[in-house]
Amino acid sequence: MSYRRLRAVFVKELHHITRDRLSLAMALATPIMFLLLFGYALSLDVDQIPTLIYDQDHTPESRDLIRQFEGSRYFHIRGNVSHYSDIEREIDRNRTLLAVVIPPDYSRNLAAGRRAQVQIILDGSDSNTASIALGYVQAVVRNYSVTPIVTPPVDPRLRVWYNASLESKNYVVPGLIAVILQIIAALLTSLTIAREWENGSMEQLLSTPLRPTELVLGKMLAYFVVGVVDATIAVLVGVFIFQVPLRGSVLLMAVSTCIFLFGALFWGIFISAVTRNQLQAYQMGLMSSFLPSFLLSGFVYSIENMPRVVQAITYVVPSRYAITILKGVFLKGIGINVLWIDFAFLLLYATAVFFLAVRKLKGKIA
């Protein structure tokens, strides 16, 4: 491999990137737009649940229970209703998620020492949110039902590690950085060789002593510069705008991010070598980076809850390992002694995709 030829490809591709100022601006602005959009919009926090109260008892005991819901930050009491039809209408119009129905014999049952039942009506069209809301309701009712005179034999003290405030942005943003880099890197490089074929310049490159390895590495390094800038912007936005704690090694995060970028860029070049059409390359790059990164990486959905077959597929999704490393560095502050398996998988993926891209390009040349 010749350093001069590799440098020539790198400089040529870098000139092409800098000449297309609109595409360069979009490539640099995309991480900020994605982080701001998804960081604020993609919230897993469930609070201020719109709630209706149907109090059929109208006693001090029933009003005391209602005050428990009013005092919780998880519920937003939209008002009182006087019939089940009002609850049905509000749920059908998506104005409320939950209704608390207190029966007319609620206080009598309490006074007699019997179990006082309370009906909870939930909109189950969003099953995940409904399940979380049900847990909040059960916690409120459970705390209210404990007799204050009796001292509990166990005094539980809750302590949350790594994300004490339980804010979803601390969970979402590190994973979102990996997803953004995977998408941008694959899309940027998936068009490069396909563009050469469409413009007719690939034939000129093939007539030179340039080797496939030098062509792949030269093109990758040019876009790697853009990827490093994107990664830096994404991390700075996460730390200074979203206030996500960065507890671990910056060096480990930088090295693992670079290896992850190598793999994503090589994958884009491989796609570009498979097809000679920019439209097909763009579509393949989008489908192979966007959907797996969002759905199969553990970014939003827990991998442990997926079917066994799907769990096996996630092992070939590089964002899975990048997200694990970024969350470990950001939130837990753990090092390579814990994350070495994920680090090794990223390195293996980048190496395998590099050889695939070189081999495919050799086949095109032959």
C-alpha cells in the first residue's frame, strides 16, 4: 500500500466534501438537530398524567384520597365528572388517560374495617404508558392505605444509582449519540463510490495504479474527519445542553467512538460498492442503519424482552455495543475492564466490514 496514493485519495475526497458546502453544512448540523429533536421529544418519563375523578361518596375520606392524587407530581387532575359517560367521552377524545372512581360505600367500608374498593379506568391503547400509570396509582393507593399509627417493621431507604433523578434524557442522549453517528456515517459514505460510477470518474480511477485498499481507506478517512467533528458536537450538546453527567474516561469514549465510526463508514462504502446507483445506495444505507439502530440496539426497546431470534440478530448490530459503551462511560463511569467485550465486538465489526468493502471493490474492478 502506497502512502502517497492513499493521501491523494484522501485529499481528493476532502476537497469534494468541502466544495459541496450545503451537504457539509447538513452533515455538521444533523447531530444538533437530531439531538435537540429526539432529546426533548423522545421522553420516557411518564408524569402529569391527565386524570379525572368520579367521586360518588362525597365524604371527607374520599376527599382525602383525592388529595393524595393531587399531591403527586405524576397526576394532573383535570376535574371531577358525574357519570361514566363523561369518562368515556374524554378518553375517546384523548383528553384523559386515567379516571379514579370512588364508589358510594367507600367511607362506610372504611369505617366498618372492610376493604374499600376504588375503581381505576385506564386508556390501554398505549399499553406501555398505561402500565406505568397503573403502577403510580397502585403506589398512591398503597401508601394511603397504610395505617399511620402502626410502625412498619421494616424501614426501606431507596437509593438510585447512576441516574438518581430518574430523568429519561440521561438514558436517551448517550444512546442517541451512537444512533446518530451510525446513520450519518453510513449515509455519507454510501453515496461516494456510487457517485463515482454515475459520474464516469470511476473508470479513470481504475486506470491508475490505485489499489482497492487505498481507495477504501482514502475515502473513509476523508469522511472520518467529518464524523469526528459530528461526534464532538454530539457529545458537547449532550453534556452542556442536556446536562448528561460524564463520569467515565473521555479517552475510552473517544477511542471506542472512533472504532465505531470506522465500522459505520466502511459499511457505507461496502453498500456503495454493491450498487452503482446513488438512489439505491441511499436507500440501502438508510434501511441498514436507521431501523436496526433504533429498533435492535437496545436504544429504546430492551433487548432482553425481545424474542430469542431477534436477540440473536442484535449481535450483528454495532450500535448495540456502542450504546452500551457510551452509557457505561457517561452514567456509570466504568472502564475497559468491564466494557472490553463490547469494545472487542466493535473492533471485530470494523475489521470485518473493511475486508468486505475491499473484496467487493476488487470484484467490481475485475
